[in-house]
Amino acid sequence: MGLVAAKEMLVKAKEGKYAVGQFNINNLEWTKSVLLTAQELSSPVILGVSEGAGKYMTGFKTVAAMVKAMMEELKITVPVALHLDHGTYEGCEKCIAAGFSSIMFDGSHYPIDENVEKTTALVKAAHENGMSIEAEVGSIGGEEDGVVGMGEIASPDECARITALGIDFLAAGIGNIHGVYPSNWKGLDFDALGKIAAATGGIPLVLHGGTGIPEDMIRTAISLGVAKINVNTECQLSFAAATRKYIEEGKDKAGKGFDPRKLLAPGAQAIRDTVKEKMELFGSVGKA
């Protein structure tokens, strides 16, 4: 099976009261770990690529080619979407041309009329190419890959305006943030989430900043219409911790422990463990 648009898997997830994880990829190890875990657990999955990660991997065409080839070589049969995360207008155009199967246009920092105008054009372009499209209203707090948000709660009326453009799923700020949550975080605003869900007519909703949100809040968000949850920081933290442990224990000095295939193996396994934990929490295991 090749790449698929994310719409169908998210509609099924919303109906089934579970969520599909978007796990951001940063290199070959990240991609391989996520794909193997999704296949092992028979779970649909979304591979997220930020513009910074795309640039790091030399461009979106390289990313798309790597993912497609890796799926073929690993005989991946579960549904996989390759999705641009927090894309600019230009970034979305590049991913459409590069062969991604899904894009996110983050127009949340524009005035709502400009967000609507740009989203309208990208909905047309994405759907003409068989791709799904995510839009954003409000903002996700914190900073990810140079995208800074203040964490504004999304307006249900603005969410309804964006949804009416024909987008496939919607990211709406409800107090969630990128990165590690601070000790004084007030939690997710479920009253706002309920109002947004009611205003948007049942469209699958997206929860960004999935790292560090308590499990009970995750389950409540899913029950209120969240069908896609993004995880990035947690994989980075687990990868870094496993790699640090390997080096501090001196295993890079034993035999050929400095071989990158050995050096990066504990981190890659840590990502697999993190992805498995999240897929079990989100309820997507066995849903492929």
C-alpha cells in the first residue's frame, strides 16, 4: 500500500472514538521506528514533517522518496499518511509538488479573513491532487521549529468559517502547547473544545502538543471529537535519553560501539517504545 490521504483514517477514528497519532520524523531512524511500530501494532499512522525537518533532510522531495521507498522495502501494509506540519503557504505548495499525501496550512497568525483566503486556495489545490488538508484556528502555545504561538483559545465562529471551506480536519487551540508543559499549566479547555466541536459539524479535530498531556485529558479530548494527536517532543526526549545512556555507559567505546548503526540503535528503540505507548493510549492499535 502506498501513501494515503489522512481524511478517511481520521473519519473512522472519530466514529470509533479513538485517535490516530501523528509522529514527527526527523531522519531515517525516526521514520523506520514509527513505520515498524505501526505495522507491528496494526495501527494507522501519520508521519509529520515540519518545514525545519524537511529542510534538514534536504527537501520535501527527499523525504517523500525516502518514505515511499522505505514502506515498500519494509512491506508496510497499514495506512500511512505523509503530512506537512505547520506549513506556510509556500511550504504547502512544495509538499503538493513533492508527493506528500496530506498538508497542514497554519494560517492561525493571520487575520481570519486572510487565513480564510489562503486556506481556500490550498483546499482546492490539495483536493485536486487527492490530498487531505488540515487548517488551524487559535494558536498552539510554545515554539516548535521556529513557529511561535501564544496559546490563544480558538473562536468557535472562526472555526466554523474555516471548516466551511472544505478542510478535512481542524487544529483548534484549546490551551495546548508545543514542547514540555510548564508546572503552572492550566490544562486543556474542554468547555471550548465542546463548543468548537458543536460549531464545526463533526469534523475530526486535532490536538497538537500531545507530549505531557495527562492520560485522562487525552481520553476526554478523544471523547469530544479529537481524532488526531501530534507527538514530537516525547520522541525527541526518549531518543536523547537512550543515546545519552549508551554513551555514558561507555558502550560506544566497546568493540565497534561507535558504529552509527549501534550508536543510534538504543534511541531508535526508545522511539518505538514511545510510539507504542502512545498508540495504545490513543486506542489506534488493531484499527488498520
